Amino acid sequence: MESMQCPLCLAQVQTESKPSVGLRRHMCPTCGSFEVEDFDDFDESGALSNLGYPRYLLSHYVRDWNERHGKAYAHADRDNGALPSKLRTLSVTEKLQRTLMWIADKTSTFYDPAKLNRRRDWPVAQARDVAEFDRFIQYWVDEEALKYLSDDDVIVTGKGWRLVDEVRPGGTKGGRQAFVAIPAACAEDYERAIRPAVTNAGWIPYRVENDVVEDKICDQIVAEIRRSDLLIAECTGGRHNVFYEAGFAAGLGIPVIWLAKSNSEEPDLPFDTRQYQHLLWSDHADLRTQLRQHIQARYPDVKE
Ligand SMILES: [Zn+2]
């Protein structure tokens, strides 16, 4: 463990070298945790040179990734380098919405204050710096969607909650969520095909982490299905929880996309869901393409 400058936000952070995989993990309270190659192209300020875009976009990207996945960012495709080469700039409206959502996610009722930590959390809405994040917050105070109780405590007002509901009907954090019901044994199918397909179609995938006991439907799963606008069910392997979760979503009126691995015309479906159309896939590249195209065709309004 050594202290180094965060190559993204330039704060002094703890890092840990992982020589076996050629990566260094940075634990930045602002940007989140991330693993990147040990770069030698730092400029004199310690930041990554040759980025091609402002560093705050990367701070936002990595922090957002941490928030969504609840774990350190590590680039999935090593061949393309350790950091994304193209990043999307959010519109001003999106940045403001993200600010409100972020604060709403930190509280559960309209009188329960959310604790602000601007210095730590400024990248969550893709602000350029602390001052800009503060201006986003001030906008919502002026709009009477937020109210200060003290310098660092705000509450979301009744009007604020109405705005939150308008922006995210399913209650998703910062975007539309697709719940992925998949057997734990198919983790590789998720990482290599389903997650990139869903992300590239402009959705946020949610998968129950491995530490939740399989075949046990807990409150967290039910809550996450409720806040999703789409459920993707991988039938391969025939786990009961996949069918339970898909059935629960269907009962709530949430659309279900059925997937099944098949190398023949007649897939071996363990449970009779044959009256529904299944996306039959042969390998990861095939699944990635089919699933992305299917989601985009169904939801053309969701942008990458
Ligand atoms: Zn940082």
C-alpha cells in the first residue's frame, strides 16, 4: 500500500500494486476504486496525459461505475487499454437530474435529511468540479425541490419527490434498469455478453451478486425487480430462481426477454416457457449482438 496522486482527480490516495496482472488499484474517495495499468505517460502534474478529453469525465465514469456495480472499476476488455477511449458528455438537464436523483437515493423519506459531501461526491453528476456540483444543488434549492436544513444537510421536498418520480418511473438509479435473472454458474455469459449488450443499448444491468445465496428470493431481489423496467431471463441451466424472478416481473407488467443457449433448432428448455419467443444464442458474440439489437429495437428512445 502506498500513497500516490489519483491520476483522475489529482487527490492524494492509497494505491496498491498488483504486479501479477500488471495493474494498480487506486482507492479514491472521490473517483471510487479502480484498477488500471501502471501508466508511464503522466504529465508533470501527475495526471494521465493524452487522454483526449477532460479528466472530470473519467472521474465521473469511474465513480458512476462504482456506484452502479458496488465494486472497483476494472476494464473488461484489456485489448482496448485499461480505460475507456470514448466518453459521453451528459447534457445540462441530465446533470441536473442526476444531482437530484443522487440526493434522493441517499434518503428514503421526505423529512429524512441527506448528508452532502460535495468535496467527495462532485463527480456523480459529471460536474467539472466542486463548485459546479454546488451550483447543480443550488438549482434544485431554487426550484424548491430541495431544502437546506444546514450547510451539509438537505431534504427532498414533496415537489422534489414528484420530480424524481417523473424522471424515473421505475425508480432506477440514474437510468433505466434491466434486471438480469441468471444462474450463478452463467457468470461468464453475463460478464462477456449480457452486461456489455445491455450497457451498449443504454440500460443499466442489475444482477444479484454472488454473495446472495442462490435459490433464495430475498427482499433485495424483489425490490430491485420492482425498480426495473425490463427483466432479462437466462433459461439455460434451468434454475428455479430465474423462472420465479421472471414470473414475478411479468406479474408486475414488466417486460421479460427470454434467452436460451442453443446449438440446435429445438432448445432444451427446462420449463415450459415455449409460448414466449426466446432469443436463441450460440456464443457470446452472437448473444451480445442479438440482445443489444433486440433491446434497441424495442426501446428506440433509450440512447446510449
Ligand atoms: Zn480521484
